[in-house]
Amino acid sequence: MGSPAPVENAHRCTNNMGDARHPLVSSVARLLQATVAHNEQKNRSSSPELNSFEGPQPLEICISSYVERLIKYGGFSPSCLAIGMIYIERLQPKVKDVWLTSRNIQRLFLVAVMEAVKFWEDFCYSNSHWAVLGELPVAEINQLELEFLSLTNFKLCVSKEQYERMASAIMKWRPSPSPSPSPAIAAAKITAGRDGAVHSLAAQVSKQLQTNPDLQKMWTQLLLAKMRCKLKPALPCARHRHSEVQMLLRAYSKVMARSKLAQDDTGAAPELSNCYQ
């Protein structure tokens, strides 16, 4: 099916048809691999509306090989990978939880890309060909296609701005490195060992820092204020420091309560939806 007139082939890459070496392909593969690993670690599962896309077994090959297989033998431009990821985003809010896992990516990503190719490319293989690529029965592909289109309300048009947003986010995405405590925090933990209550607090701090580096600055201030209050009570500013500690403790309790859900997605690229890591 030809592409709709409004975007005038804005995101066509016909010169890269089926090119597994295109940088967008490897970027998509890395992002999907990280997303699946992240969701598996969190033991996440999608809403019941996506049960049909759950396989009895995890994907048997690595995700990068799966993505390369699709584009190599699917005969489509790399841009369709990004469009397929946009379609997966569009499952929300009709589907509350959309988490890519090793059990659903084989079907969910396959169908999403297939719909992108059908809508945007001048040529597309039949469903039987896509069934071979995904190692699935043709009847299952047909059924999944209908369910996917229904869940997205058949909204397959993508504007130039929407495509460029997704493509840019994919290309710029980088995995978040494991945060390492700053020297100030390391020193704070050692000094805090002199006081049982502060030591306990420091241990909790250290654990939270591994999942939410944004709290590092606040935690550093909290620990230093706490130690100055506990270890140097004779300071003229002792009362002031004690008030500061109490204020920080209250603020921390509120921050942790509000950031509990946000911590699950620590490291996510700000341009991407919560469907992706």
C-alpha cells in the first residue's frame, strides 16, 4: 500500500531497503534488548489485553538477531522499525500496561512492524511470509493482526514530527551506567559508622542510590547534616542543624513515596514513553 499524501514519504529510506547495517537497526535492537532485560528484571507482565501475544516459551534467539532477520528478509526500510515502535506506544491507554518481555516481543514487535510495512511501503510480503519470519502459524499471524489493529483503533498514520521524535530518541538512547557513590557519600558512610542510627540511615541511602542517582545530592546533604548534628552537638549551630535534619528527613519521606513508581523506570530516555526502557 502506498504512503498517504500528507507526509509525502517523509520517513522513507528506500535506498536502505532491507539494510541490516543501517545504524537505526542496531539502535532499535539495543533499545529493545535493554527494555526486555529491564522488564524481566522487574518481573513485569502486560495487561490481559495482550495475552494473545504471549508465547509459551521465550524468544529462542537474541533480540538483535531477530530484528536483523526481520529487516533482512522482510524487504522493508529501517524506518518501519521506528514506526512499529510508535504503534506499540499507541496501544496505550487502551492497554494499561504494555511491557515488552522475552515472551511477547516475538509476536508483538513482529505484528507492529508488519503493519508499518503494509501501510507505508510500496511493497509488502504476504502474511504467510511474515509467519515464516516469525516462526509462527499463518492463522495466528492473521488473528494477532486483527487484535493489534483493534487495540490501536486502526490509527496507522504517523506524522513527520512523530517519526522524527521516535527516530531521534532511538538513535540518542544510551543505557544508563550503574551509579557509583560520590566521594562525599563514601566518606559519609564511613563516618556514619560511629553512630548506629546514622549507620542504618547510610545503609538505606546506599541502597536507594543504586536505583535512583537523582537522589544523590539530596542524600549527601542529608547525611552530612545528620552527622554534624549527631557527632558535633557542641557546635553553635547544633539546633539549626537539627531542624535541618528533620526537614530533610520529612522531605525524603515524601520524595521516596512519590518516586517509588518512577524508580522502576530509572535510566529511561526522556523522549521515549514508558513502553521502552
